[in-house]
Amino acid sequence: MPSDPFVILGIEKGASQSEILEAYKTKRAYYQQHVFDEGEAGADAARMLELLDTAYQDAMTYTHEHAEVSGEPSEGQNAYQEVRAAISSKDFSKAQSLLDDMYYRGGEWHYYQAIIFYEKNWLNESKKQLELAVDLDPENEKYKRALDNMKKKMDGSDAFARGQNANGGNAQDGQADRQYATQRTYQQDQTAAAADGCCTACQCAICADCCCECLGGDLIRCC
């Protein structure tokens, strides 16, 4: 039986952390379906589950260490300073290019990818990136809060659209209501951010309101 974690997971050695996670989840779900099979099949499935857990941890560790040794950006070392600056100046093409060039793609990478997608009003894609960030770092309160806010925003947008269709509201009235609702959300987020030391002054300038609870009012157009 192979010992290389990447071979066990069925991915290339240069895979990102999100790709490692997806491969692990897919294979684990498969073997969990067969762990209670009779005879040797069930025993093999149980052994593979243990092997997959070890391979996942080893692959994640290798990817992180390789990023640091090769000088690639890694989280916790101001790796995203340029990305933040690009987003702050609304240069989303540059921000995306910087992210694309990063070898190590952990939770923070997906968090900033979510912000860029949100700026483009790609809410579903932004939500998926936040889900990956939480999967990769389940204890990170910033990621969990951002995902929770995104879900609330998307649920609220859907409910608003249903209400407009049911009441026959026109587009102009709908836009006015959306702007008012967004402004109220922004004011509430600003109040919450003052009490929450999680976001720095720099982050406040670049984070979408659903991602860091400290959005500037210039992004009302995205709601």
C-alpha cells in the first residue's frame, strides 16, 4: 500500500490546500459508505479511513512547509499586505493576480478570494470561498463570522426579491428600499466593528461588509 500522502489522496504533489481538502473529503465519503460492508471489504474501508486521515495531515504539513522553505507567501507573515492594498485601491485585477501567484492557499487565501468575488457581486462564489476558509481553519472566528454574515445577506436578498415579486413593486421603489436596507446594515456593522477588535483599520477599508463587519459605504452598490 502506498505511503506517499499525495498518492493516497490521488492528487499531484503541488496541489493547493483546498485541493487536498476536497480530495480528502471525497475519498473519505466514499469509504465511509463501505466501512460496514461484510468481510474484507469493510475491513479495507476502515483501514483506508485511517490512512486517509494520516495522509491528509501529512499533505497539509508538507504544503505549508514547502511554501515557507521556497519563500512563497504564507499566512501570519504579512503575506497579504499587497493583496489588501490592491483591494483597498479597487485594483481587483492586481489583487487576483497576486492571489493566483501564491503557492500556499490556506484559509486566509480563500478569505481574500471571497472578498474579491464579493466585490464583483458573485455572491455564490464568495460564499463557497468562505466555506473553504472555515473548513481549513474551523477555529477562526473571522472566517466563521464572515460566512454567517454572507448567509444572512444572501437569505435577506432572496427574501427581499420574493417580497418584491409578491407585492408587484417597481424597480425604482425596489432600488430605493435596497439602498435603505443596505445603509441600515452598514450602520449596524460599523457599530459592531467598534466593539470587535478583530478587524484592523486597514481591514476596515477593504473588507466587504459580510466578510469583516466593517465595510465602507462605497460598496452599497454590491448589495
